[in-house]
Amino acid sequence: MQDDKLVQKIQEMHQYCTPEGIATALKIPLEAVYAVLEGKPLRVESRQAGEKPVILVKAAASAHPQKCIAIIRTKGGVGTSSLAVHLANTLSDKLNVLLMDLNPNGGDTKQYVLDKGLHLGQTGSLVAIRLSDNLYFHYPQPGEIKESIQKAKENFDAVLLDLPNMELKDLQKITHQCNAGIILLDTTLQGVEKLLSWHHMTALKGKYVIVNNCRAIETSEKILQELVQQFSAYDIEEGIYLPFSPELASAFNRGDFVSRRSPYQEGMASLVEAIFPGLVNGKKNDTLFTKISRLFGGD
């Protein structure tokens, strides 16, 4: 039974049954019934227990709107895979998350996941690697990308697409399926110029620019000014600065995450707050706007 049909059934039965009676009749958790009656989201998930299919019904982790997020890099080596796995891990504290690597033959994100040696599982209509209770990874075959994204959007609160370089064929078709985009730059002026020349930008709705200081390069006022001046022209909602973290490379190489108290993770909390306001209560790092204001002596 689809989510919407189950919700309708519960609402109809509530006219003549108690919540306990509905839960017993439909063989679903009582908390799922109360979630529907309170207007909260509901998730219906199919899993395999050996050879037997099992249907799980539970209240969704969050009432936040579903997000399909394209993670776009202007070139290789700017920390896209690190951002993808850390963002997915952070979101999974509150949401049901699927991370997808769309790089041909798989990129660093795929390798990071496979190094963990985790097993496949069934989630909804997708076969994916389960990383934790709320975090899954899926690597679609080239001809299955569009279908996989559509299925993922039906089953997850957040779908993160780790995209390859801009030259990927049909990249614009992929971004048209997304309702948010993260454009990842390094801290060079060339990164800004490449952002401005990227014609697929118009396909994205909610857009966030990330300056990822993965090589501990001092970020100049000129570069920050160049970035922010273009935000309004491209409908950029917010710019986030991810500070350098000495432990980032070693943590990624061993299949781990940086400390939640590291500057990098604080920047990640700012990104999550920008995309899903109110989802996390962690300390927010400076956005590009507040950073520039401080540099120029503002409040």
C-alpha cells in the first residue's frame, strides 16, 4: 500500500475506530496511526527478512519537505566526496538519507562506502548499501540513473547526488530532478569564474555555494567579494565557508568522519541549517555574508 493510500485509510477508519483498533486491524504501529491523525508524515518501507518481504510503517523522522540535492563540483580535488559523506551522515541524525555516486565507474564516495565492507539491503524499491539506521548508499548503472533518482525521492527525506565534473552528458536532465543544489568551489578566483560560466545553473532551484578550504589556503577578501556579488544574479540563497580541518584527509581515508567539534563540521552544520532550517541545533559557523561583514568591519 502506498503512503497516501494508507493515510487515507487511517483517516477513514478513525471515524468509527479508536487509534488502537486501527493499528490492530492494519497491523501497523500505534505511533504511525497517531502520526497520521496529527498530520505528520508517514513512511511505508519494504525490506527483506531472508526470502520473506517485510512491510514497515513508521512516522517519518521529520516534517521537513523532501529534498533531492545535487552536489556539483567545478573541478576535481575540491573535496566533493568529503562533503557528500559528511553531509549525508549529519542529515541522517534526523532524516532518512540516500547518498548516490553518479560518477562514471564510481568516484571517491563509492570507494569510501565500499571500504567499509557493508552489506546490501532492500529499501523501498531500491537495492542499497545500508551505512546506518537512516543512511543508505546507492550506485546506479548509467542507464538507470533517472529511474533510481525517481525511486529514491519516493522513499527518502533527503537524496544526495554526488555528481562528476560538469562535462557529464545529460547533467542538466539530472539537475532538473533536484530541488536544491550545492555548488562546490575551491578558494581560487578561477573557481568563481567557472561557476559564472556554468549554464546548467538555471536548472537548480534552491542553490548554495560552498567555499571548501580543503587545502588550508588563505581566503582573500577579493575572492569573497567576487562570490557574493554574483549571488543575487544567480539566485544563490546562501554561501557557506567550510574551514580547513587537519583531520579531514586521514578521517576520509580510514572511512571515518571528522569530529563534530571540528571547524569543518561546524561549517557543515551551517549548510544543514541553510537547507533544512531548524533541523540541527549545533553551533553555526560563519556564512560567507557574515565573514565578509566582519572583514570589512561590519556587525
